[in-house]
Amino acid sequence: MSNDGKVDCSRRRLLVATATIGGLGGVAAAVPFVTSMLPSERAKAAGAPVEVDISKLAPGQMMTVEWRGKPVWIINRTPEQLASLKVTDAKVSDPNSKKKNSNPTTAKMKLALSNLKFW
């Protein structure tokens, strides 16, 4: 048996067609698994950002909003409240933090999240 350079075209076509159909079948089988790993619309809505207008929040006033079914309190601190935070510097682990928005003694707005259900 010798191979004189003849190529059986029908066999090659069958091989290419079989490989193509197998590849498409593999992709078609993988699509449902990949889409099942994406978050549902309910999960997307639960973690959606909440926009609140805090421009009308007077100093010393508190606003309560709901995020993921839990209350979030937004407090606009007064200058007296900010001054009283300096007393607690000894109890804070990094009172002179250089990270942006991480120093509790300079943050005019305070956000607090509850672990309890809202209503």
C-alpha cells in the first residue's frame, strides 16, 4: 500500500464537516452553562446603586435610605461633631491616614449601614 499523493476529497470533506458540527455542538452545549453563571435580574436589582440627593441635608440632620433591604443612615455632621472626633484619635488604628476618604475625623458626611432588615 502506497500513498501516491492522492487525496480522497470525500473523506476530507466528511472529516471537516464532522469537526465543524462537533465544534458547534460543543459551543451550543456550553452556552447554557455560561449564562447560568451570570447574575439574575433580581440579583442585579438588589445590588443596584442607590442615588440620593444630599444637597438639602442640613448640618446635624440625618437621612435614612434603603439599600439591599437594609437601612443606610446618612448624617451631615456639624462642626461640633467633627471637633469631638479629634478626642477619639487615640482609639483609632490609623488616625493620620493618607488614604482619601478614610480619615473619620475629616469626613463631613457619615454613612452607617445596619445589619437589620429595614421593614
